[in-house]
Amino acid sequence: MTTLSLIAALALAAAPSDADEGVRAFAEGRYEDAARILERAYASEPQPELLFAWAQAERYAGRCDVAVPLYREYLQGEPPADVRALAREAVEACGEDPDVEPEPEPEPDPIEPIVPEPEPEPEALPDREPVTAARDPWGHALTWSGAAVGAVGGGLLVEAHRRRAASERAADELGYREALEGAPALSRAGIAMLVGGGALLTAGVIRFAVVAARGRREQARLRPSGMGLVWSFELAPRRSPGLR
């Protein structure tokens, strides 16, 4: 019995409606069409005869990777001896051993879920010490510089006054000039340094006043009262009840 006649006999016996069309396509060499039609027929009537016919159409269409599993499924049943032999030969024609089951494909490794890393907590800002006038370096620098410059200016004025007084007590013109030498220059320099020192002292005082006002604002506290919320400014440290 030829392959075509065997396929026709088996397929027509199983499902005449679809098998007839599949056998006709196989006979005309339209193996892909035959495979598609016989696959549909087997899905409607899962019978061994249609399974073998479908496998044959797949092999002739050049798809041994599809045909061999179909042959193996067919051989797991109890087909007739001659058809069984034909199915084994077809598996061998595809380059595989009909007695050796293919190893199952390894299962893919499980995909571990991606856990997002927790965001780092923001670093806490260190508590800033309250601004006080007593700790302001600029205020101290201006104040002490002004005091030093003013002291030097005052010393120059004292020296100029001393020289003028000595010149008035001189016995002659030469002594007068010697005693008075440099007194005007010292007086002018002393006055200039006193003015500069006073300006620095004034700037230092203003600086202390500004820093003190800023410190009072930063020490403001919002506290509840019977009339709602009022601002409480800690202008000075609170005294204990025993000191009142």
C-alpha cells in the first residue's frame, strides 16, 4: 500500500468531510494545505488515523520538528503493525531514533522579582545654636578695633598737648621750637585716629544691635493662650520664682 493510499484509507475512515479535502491536497503536493486541513480535522475528531495523516503531511512539508512529536504520540497507542512500522521509518527519516524519547527541555530559571532599594533617609540637620550678640565675631572685631584705634589716637593727642605745654615753658626761641616740634602732626593724627576709632566703635555697636534683634526673632515661640495663639518673645532668660 502506498503512502497516499494509506493516508486516504486511514483519514477517510476517520472523518470523511475534512479528510477528503486533506487527502486531495496531499495528492496534489500541497502539503502545507494538507497539514493545516488535517490538523483541523484532528482537532474536531482526535482519532489516531487523523493524527498519523497529519504527521505525514507535516513531514512532507519539510517540518520534521512538528511531525516527529506527532509520530511519537501516534506510536504511544496501539496502531496496526504495518502503520506502526511506517511511522517508525518516518521518525528515522527525520534523523531521530523512534525508541529514544527526547529529553525534556529544561525549565527556565525563575525570575526573581526586582525589589527596589529603599531610599536613604535624609540626614537630620544639626540644631543651630541661637544667635547671640555676645558670640558675634564681627561685632567684637569692630568694637575692639575701634577701641584700640581710639586709644592710640588719644595717646597721640596727649603727646601733642604735652609738647605744646613744654614749648610754653621754654626759656628761649630754640627751646620753644624743639619742644613744639611734631606736636601739630601728632594732633592731626590723633584726631584722625579718634574719628576712625569712633566709627569702628559705632559700627560694632550697630552690629551687636542687629545680631541681638535677629536672635530675638529666632527665639520667638508660638504658644496657645486663652485668646488664641500669640507670639511669645524670649527677650531675656526667665527668672525662677524664688528670684522675683
